[in-house]
Amino acid sequence: STIARDQTADIELRQYALMALTRADQGELVLDLLLDLLGSETDPDVLEFSVMSLAQLDNAKADQALQALINNKELDEEFKAQALFAASINGRIPVSFLRDVYLNAKSRDLKLQVCHMLTRHEDKDAALDLLLELARAEEDPEIKQGMVFWMGNFDDPRAADFLLEILNEE
């Protein structure tokens, strides 16, 4: 943990230290270290690696910490998109949380990241329902185009019906 915290150490060495600690799954010790790093670190590579390591921990506190990062209004949306991707790895993000992230997102990138996460969600029905809801309300043509792309990942007649709906409107 000393190497991972040492801001003067080589970035790659710090990342290897984080990886080793995460794989060793030392519970609260690793979680506390990652939360400390996410609160104090300035190097973007270490921050990104810390978020990915946090996502690999299999506990509710790590999930809550990732969701708090995503909801943190102080953080830029690019970092939130990285945290959202990391959080989706374990598959424990509720569709309702993704809906809130989308509705509060200011950037196209974060909105499109939510759409991508919906395609990977284990509850395919709820994920498609939300994607359809958001697509029908979305006014930005670039985002809507991305949504149409992501709907192609659903093997569901409702996705095809929506695509026909769009074609018939034009």
C-alpha cells in the first residue's frame, strides 16, 4: 500500500501495486486505500486504475463508492463515464441508477456511455424499456443516432418496432 500511495513512485509500479492488492482482496484495507487515492490523487492514470480496481472489489461499499463518484457534481463527465464503465463490469448497477445518471448528464459522451451500459445490463427487459423511453424523449440527433446503434444489440422485437417507428416518422 505504501508504493500505491507514493506519488513520487513510477506510475506503472503504483498500478502494479494496486493490482496486486486488489487481487489479494484484503477487504477494507484495499477499499480504504482506493477511496483515499480517489480523494487525493492527481495523476489521471492512477485515478483511472483506482476506479477500475474499485470495480473489481466484490462488496456493497465498493459499489456505493462507485455510484457516489458517478453522482459527484464536482467531477468532470469524462471521469464519470470511466467510473460508470468500471461500475458496469460487475453488473450490479440498477437500471434506475442508470436512468438518473442519463437524466443528469450534461455531455453526449456520458449519455452515450449510459446507453452502452444498458446493452450490457443483465436485466435486458428493463434496460431496453429505459433505452426506448430515453430515445423517444431525446432531442439531440447525435445521441438518438447512438441510441439506435445500441438498440441493435437487443434481440427484441420492441427494438425493431422502434426503428420502424423512426423510419415512418421521416
